[in-house]
Amino acid sequence: MKNLHISTPGRICLFGEHQDYLGLPVIAAAISRRIHIEGSVTNEPSIHIELPDIHSSETFQLSEAELYQKDRDYFKSVLNVLKREKGIELKQGVKAKVHGNIPINSGTSSSSALVVAWTHLLLRITNQIIDPVEIGRLAYLAEVEEFGEPGGCMDEYATSIGNIMYLETSPTTVAEAYQAPLGKFVLGDSLEPKDTIGILKHVKFGMLEAIEKIKKVFPEFQLNQAPIESAEQYKSLLSKDEYALFYSNLSDRDILRSAKKMFEGKEEFNDAKLGQLLSAHQDNLRDAKRVSTPKINRMINAAISAGALGGKINGSGGGGCMFAYAPTNTEDVVEAIEKEGGKAYIIEVAEGTREEQPHL
């Protein structure tokens, strides 16, 4: 078989941050920074992966794939998921090289892009039908379920499907892609390490506890159906922090619904309104959910002062990246973010996982 080249984008979460694990939808966008895997089959019964970006490599025998040697052993877990879910078993080894320009450990889904790209490559090698939704599902199983991780499936579906993606996971999984006339964004890496576990402890489990308290008194309560105007009747059941979380989740749910109408074409697309919705989402993430940081707040404020239409933190929070919607004044926004100590990248909405012309 000839050399194959698969590339997969990173992603930003436009709307619905910290909502997927509550059964609420999210809207994500694939971005124009990508992971690339170039590889081919070999006559050796082994997998060999070169990882020059992190000065590393990985080699194992196909017979060893079921024995995980480390946390998040993704090159093996994809093999196991493909065997279990699809009955696909490699008969030959694979030699591949991974490189890319997605910021690592910054909330832009570099790990999910890697897992999606590796899944895509193995499906092509074994002559399977390429379906981005199915690739997203398999990658989620390999990255999250296989290792008992707490995350949702937004990252895997978003990087596989690409463009602007709306995702529901309750009661069933629904993934839709939108084409909208979005301009440029500026991604700003704060260079601060993320505190995902600490953030989830406060935001996820605090909210789940609040819902449990409400359902003890109002068993018919449904987060996806309760009007935001009804929040006041539950206030006496919750602590001050719980009520702030609760109200912000209703607000973020409704912000997403407003954006969805534009992306679906039910309302005329408006750059200024998109920016306002992003900033309203950030207000909730910063003040009620407390997942933003002082440095990221400064980066967002500086971006807006330089001409961005809005912006928000990206990912679970406690560090990592922010992004600003800047269809104009883009270079000024880059400069403003970097003056605050961030590393800035101009990005656009991009295609999902795809096959490229091989370079090897």
C-alpha cells in the first residue's frame, strides 16, 4: 500500500463550555491548526511511531496491543477499540510519523486530533468506509471510555466532523455540521498550565449536587426545559455558589440556542452578535463558574480593546487558551494578546479529518 497522509484539526468550543456532561448541547469549531500522521504498512508485526515534535518515538508488537504500558496509551487503545467494535484486526505492522502545529496541553484538543487521525489512518489501511461521525465515536471510545476519563465526546466529534459542529448527547447522540460565513479568530495561549481536575471538582460536581437538591423537591425538573425565568423559585434550595452555577448554566444554554439560530440560517448571520454572545458566555465562565484566570481575563479584554468583537476562555479552564473573534483588526488583536504575555495564533474555521497527498 502507498504511503497515506491523514490530517486532523484542533478545535475551539464556541458555546456550551461545561455543559456537555449535564446533558446539554455544545457548538464547537474545528480550527486551521492540525495534527498530521503519515504512514504505511510494513512487513514487521509491529507499530512504530516517530514523534519528532516532542523528540520521542514509540514501538510495540501487535501482539502487545492489549497491554497498556502507560496512561492514555492511545496508539494501542485505538487498535483495541477497532477490534472490539468493528472486528478489525491488523495483519501487518504500521510505520508512521506524527507532526503538527496544534498547541499542546492548552485546551485545543491536540490529543483528540491525534486519536482521530490515528483512527482514520488505520481505517484507511484496512479499507474501511470513512465516516467522520463513526470516526468520532471510535476515537471517543479509545480516548475517554477505554481509560475511564471524565470527559465528554465533543473533542473527538468536533475534530473528526470539522467546520462548525452542533452536538447533542442526550437522550441520543446527534451531530450536525454547519457552514457559516465566519471571519478570522485569534487563539491566545496563556502559557499557564490547566487545572482540569480542580475546575471539574467545583463546576461539574457543584452543579450536579445543585440539580440533585432541586430534584428532591421538584422531581419533574429538567435542565434542558426549565425557563431561565423560573430560576428564582429554586434559589432557596441552593447555596449562593450553587445558585450562581445553576443560573449561569441556564444562561449559557440560552446563549447557545441564540447562536444556533444564526448558524442554522434561521436568523441572519451577524458578526457583532456572535461576538456579543461569546462575551456573554465568558461572563458566566469567569464570574459564576470561575474557570477563567486573571491573565486570560486580561488577554480577552486587551483583544476586545484592540478591535475583537468578543471572546472567551477555551476548554475546561484554569489556564490554557482563550480566543477572540476578530474578522477585522486581526493583527492588532494578535499584538494586544502578546503584550499581555500570551502566544497568539490567527486561525479560521477548518475542515475535519481528511486525507492529504502523502509527503513521504
